[in-house]
Amino acid sequence: EDQVTQSPEALRLQEGESSSLNCSYTVSGLRGLFWYRQDPGKGPEFLFTLYSAGEEKEKERLKATLTKKESFLHITAPKPEDSATYLCAVQPYLFSGGYNKLIFGAGTRLAVHP
Amino acid sequence: SAVISQKPSRDICQRGTSLTIQCQVDSQVTMMFWYRQQPGQSLTLIATANQGSEATYESGFVIDKFPISRPNLTFSTLTVSNMSPEDSSIYLCSVEDSSEAFFGQGTRLTVV
């Protein structure tokens, strides 16, 4: 069964204190792994898509990496405005072609304090 | 990137009534997805909506409870029927555009 597990559930950081969020997954075949940021009362905001092990993508203070079993979202020198829930989702590959659904993890609630 | 508009943004409804949520995309897309996010939980796919065909529902979701329309390539509706307090959630529509999947802002539904 395709599954996504995110850890930790919640993370509290001081401003400037770098850390990493983990997304472990099991999937029959991976078409893509997605990272989103979600602020309270809003829809998920797209951050990254990763497709193959070894791939890395960066955006401002965020860097996402991918292995065959997990992905990390590294946050460098975070600021209070980085506080949000970060969601990871995998998209299994449909061997018959076409699109498939996103399977989401439960998310990591990040709080960055001044 | 696709821009998705959802209406209404929130509503409070009486149990036993129905609510139709609209999703408008600023570009033509083949597939649209409807998700539910229950309080404190992550997103769960309800159904996939293709233009010109019946929606495909995930396990645990049925057409009688969540009828979906997809009249063209930029628009879809999700109806939550015969609502109960357990239907209180955020409902989100989503589309894929190239390598990215975008979400609307969501409809926060409270059933009383």
C-alpha cells in the first residue's frame, strides 16, 4: 500500500536555527514527490516537485532532496514568516499511463520564534 | 502556473441540506481533483473529474453523497449532499499543470 509518513509532527525553532523535515514514503512506482506549504485557513501552496533519487531543488531558505525512500526539506536560517504546516505528497506512477492521485502525509507544523 | 478560484470560501449550513462548491481555473486542464481536509488532518482525495466523463471516486466516497459536474475544461462543481456535522471540513479543488499541482484556497464548511 502506498504510504507517506512525515516527521516530526511539530517543530519549534528559534529564528536562524536551521533544521530538516522528513518525509518517508513507500510507493510501487514514484512519478513525483511534492512539497507544499499550508498556512492556516488557506489551500496548499506549491513548493517543489522531485522526480528521481539524488535530485535537489532550492527556493530561498528551503531546499528539498530526494532518495529512494525519503525526502528532506531543509530550512536554512528560518524566519518567523516560515511558520506554516509543510505537507509532503507522493504521486504513484500509473503503469497504464495517465495521471494518478497525490497521497499526502499528515504534515509537519513548523513554528519559528524570534 | 494555474490560478484556481473557489466559491464560496466558507459557509455554515444546516444538517440535511446540500452545498455546491464551484472551482474555476484560468486555463484549460484535462483533470481536476477534489480533496477533503478534515480538522487537524491532511488531505484526502474524494474524486477525479474529467471533462466529458463520469467522475472517478476514491474508496469511501460515493456519487450520491458527493456529486460532481465537469461541464468544460475550466470549471467543476462538487456538491456535498444531505450534510451532517461529520462533513465539516475544508474542501479543495486541484489541477495539474506540467510538473506542478495547484490548489484553490479551499471552502471551509461547517455543518450545524
